[in-house]
Amino acid sequence: MQLSHTTIGDIADRTSVKLADKIENNLDIREAFQKAKGETEFYADGVFVHIRNAEGIAQWMEMKVGAFAKRCRGLFALPSEWHTRILPEPTVVSAFASIVDKEEFQTLCQSMRRNLGVGGVSSSLGDGAKWIWNVVREVFGKTDECLDVYHAAEHISDCGKILFGETQSKAEWFERMRNVLLSEGLGGLERELSSLKVGLKESHVKSVDSLLDYFRGNAGRLDYCGRLSEGRVIGSGLIEGACKNLVGRRLKQTGACWRLERANRMARVCGVIYSHQWENAWKNNN
């Protein structure tokens, strides 16, 4: 006996439609989130999925991914301990994803917020994409925003490659600049990068200026030292994991190409499973 892929797809599609009603104002999911210990965090990111449009043409479209989580604070850590400290795992996660524009994703975030009974969030984390911060402000107002430290470090590394190539000097410069970022934030970077520009050729000066512009555009999101001392998260690994395991594992398989509606329905199923809320979703409480 062999299972038909078409049948499996049809069942998953119908299951998603039922789930939409089951998770709307679900008291068990809400209670599980409310009872979990820790501060409320919000994460957002995007990942591209292969979609076949109404004309039958395949194209890559961005699936926006969001996640609410609760996490207890860890112990005090120095900037030099950022990658060795042990941070508490989230006590609960509620993730969701959909291929929608920014305004529709904002509405989806509001809906998820209401379903979970979330008022404000203590932290919002992202990779620096402007749409993420715009959504955060529209949905939650003022929050403690944090630029993912790994994306920040990646920008420093890219600049270092242009300045020094793949050399030991580049590796040493990168380590020093990352330590400055973690210890002093924007002020330290401005000091170091401004002095670095002296004597550089024009193309290299442009690279340094571009790096400075990037960090100045995220000026209020660079308090890594303060967050480390308070035992708080500074990386958006949780949402990176959601992009990989919620979306990528199912929707980005080799050769996969989805219709938009079916991709969004499958993402709904994957979101409930990823959030470990499958049993709560199917309880007869609504």
C-alpha cells in the first residue's frame, strides 16, 4: 500500500482550514502562553518560497515569519562572554508565517497578539530590515528593539573583506570591531571607523561609510552590553530557526513549487506544530 501525495496534500489543506477556526481565540493556547514564565519577546524575519502564480509562472516570494516567546533572564555576562554564556531556553513559543505584504502581516501580528493575550513585549529582535521595525512599532508601540548581533557582525565582516581581503589582518580587525560593538555600541564604532578612514583610498572609504550608515540607522538597537549585563537575549536565532524548521523543512524541499493559498495553509499547520500547540489546538473549547 502506498500513500498518494495528492491525498496527503488535500488532507493537509483541509486540516489547515479547520485549524484556522481552532486557533482563533483558543483558550488553551492562550492559557499556555499566559502561564509560561519569563518576559515576552517578539521576533520577525522573512524567507523566500518558490510559488507558482495564477498564470502558472514560478517565482520566489517572501514568506514573513513571526514568533512570540517567553524567556526568563539569565545571569550577568560581560561582552567577552557573549558567545559562551548559557541563556535560558524559551518557556513557550508561538510562531506563524504567511506570504503577505507588510500591512497584512501587521494585521496578522495583531490577531496573534490578541489570541495570546499579549499586551506589550519587553524585547523585539530582527535582522535590520526596515519592515520589521515598522511592524513592531505599529503593533506594540515603543519596545526595547535589538539588532541581531550575528547580522551586525556579518556587516562588519563584509567590510573587513573589502579592506583587508581574507587575511589574518582582517580576522584580527573583525574580532576587535565586534568587541567594540559589544562593549561600546555605536559610539565606539564611530570612533574606530572614523579614525580608520584616514589614508584609505576612496573605494574603501565608501565601504566604511556604508558600514557606519548601517549602524547609525540602527542606533537605538545596539545596547548589547546592557542586555548582556541583564541576562537578556541579543540574537534572533529563535526566528532563524523558525525560518529553517517551520518554513524551510516543509515548504522549501528540493523541486517544491507551491500555489500561494496552499503554501499559506501549510504554513499555518507548520506554525502550530513548531509551537508545540497541536494538542491544545484540537481541544473542544471553541
